[in-house]
Amino acid sequence: MNLHWPNFLVAEEDGATIGIGQVKPHNDGTRELASMVVVPERRGQGVGGTIIQRLIADHPGQVLHLTCRVPLRGYYERFGFRALSKEDYSPYFCRLMPIANFFGAIFKRRIVVMRRDA
């Protein structure tokens, strides 16, 4: 959803893409750290963390949101994100989360919304 390729940061090694991520804006003014992917053979080697740090640095003073599976919550907390309660969701996440949780329930995966304040 809302893929705008110029927003993407691409990590490459020897001409091969090893990870990607983006910050995407939503119509309600929120910005979301999204589309984070690192190739399996490079996970756990700091590629994702470097992408996250760069995307945060590229958006100084901006509040960033993200959604992730509950087991990844601790990973994102290292970068200053904290889980939100439903009452703190922006309008975009109020619309998205019922759909995300519906599909998450099918695959037995719970999704959490997190925010990093500026």
C-alpha cells in the first residue's frame, strides 16, 4: 500500500540489494516507517538497524509510526519506538488495524502499532 519508490532507502552490497525500508506519509499527516525487509542471509548483521537509523536521521524532528508483529516489538524499542494503545492511534491506524488484526488472527500473528516521538 502506498508504495512510492523515491521514498525507499536501499542497502546494497556488491551490486545486490540486501535490504530496503521507507518512511511513507499518510493523508492524516502521520509518517510510517514501513516496508522493512532484509534478505534472510544478512539478518542479524545490522543491516536493518542501519536502515532504520538512516531513515530516522533523514526525518529529523518528525514523529514516526510503524506496525510490526508482537515478537518484534523489542527490536523496535531499541530505536525509541513504543507500543501504543488504541486510544493513541492516528486516524490512519484506526482504519488500518481492524483489517490488519483480522488477517493477523487468521495467521495467528498479533500486530502492534508503535510510535517514536521526535
